[in-house]
Amino acid sequence: MPDELARAGVSAHKNQPFMLRLGFALRGLAHGLSRGASLKVQVAAAVAALLALIALRPAPLWWALVLSACAAVLSAELLNTAIEQLADALHPHDSAAIRIVKDCAAAAVLVAVLGALAVGAALALQLIIN
């Protein structure tokens, strides 16, 4: 069956049971945490944000906004890591085109971080006003 899937251009990772696919995702997360200094900092910031939510007890909407912003940053960083790994594996030499791809992926992380900071600033302003 795996040979048939490969000939059909289908990855052996497709159509696997949920628990197996969850294992793939957790392995990716572990890889990102083991290799990415930025991801470690962003996870620490997400934990700090969660602790702040617990301490401040804002309305449920703020919980959703802050946690969604944290998830967006972590997701963007993981995708950035995946793109960098893939680009390095496929084209290990310096390349202007690959540099642009990596820079765009890094910019996506930056945009997510700026969005998360905006959510945090809006929450802080809301708390100050009330």
C-alpha cells in the first residue's frame, strides 16, 4: 500500500489515524522548540500573557483575543522554521530567491508579533480606562 501511495504521489503521512498525525505535529513542535531560540522566547511570552490573563481576569473576549494572538505568533514562527528548514534542505547555497522567501517568512512572524502587541496594548488601555 505505501508503494501504491508513493506512485500516486500521495504521502504516507496522509490519511493516517488522528493519534498518529497528532504525533507528527507534536514532533514538529518539539523540533521547533529544540532548535529555535525565537520560538522559546515566544512561548515564554505566551506563558507570561496567560499568567497575566489569570491575574487580571479580563472579560472572556479579551481571553480569546490574547490567546488567538499568541497562537498566531507561535504558528507563524513554526511555519517560518519549516520554510527555513525546507529551503536549506533544497537549496543549501546562497540564493537571492531563497533569501527573499526566508525574509518574507520572517516578516510574517513580525506582523503576527506586532498584531499581538497591539492586542496587549488595547487590553492594557481597557484596564486603565476601567
